[in-house]
Amino acid sequence: MGQRRAPAAPGISTEREPVTAEELTAAGVDLERDFPGATVDDFRRYPVLSEGGWFTVIKHQKTLVTVSREPWDLFGPIKPLSYGLLPA
């Protein structure tokens, strides 16, 4: 069977942003020790939704191992009309 991809909702997209060597070092990653043969280009940053809410993660794309996970906005990429009206 051929591979079929479900279409994304119109207007919603997420880019998997590249990370720098400095960001990986700050996350405690030693490429030689933790991911032998991997390069900085093998890692990406993007938002994920889990049972604990939205997080911004850095993952090794070949293994999907998370090397960094930081809390993000309450609604993630969705901005309600009231966003910014109430004090933080």
C-alpha cells in the first residue's frame, strides 16, 4: 500500500527549527558521547502537546530522543481573542 498523509488543517503549520551547537551544549548534550555519529543538523526544536500541557522540545530526529523540554504557552500555537488583555 502507498503511504498516505493526512492533510493538515488549513492555516496551521509548525516548523521544526534547527538548533545550534551552543543550544545543545546548554541542554547538556555531548554529541560524541550521547549521539555518536550525529551532527547538529540531526536535532530540531518544535512544540509538542503532552499530558502536562504544551512544551517546546529539542529532539534528535533519527531516534526522537528528547534532549530538552521547556514549558510553553498555555494554549500553544493557538491565540484566543482575549490573549494579552489580562495581566500575566
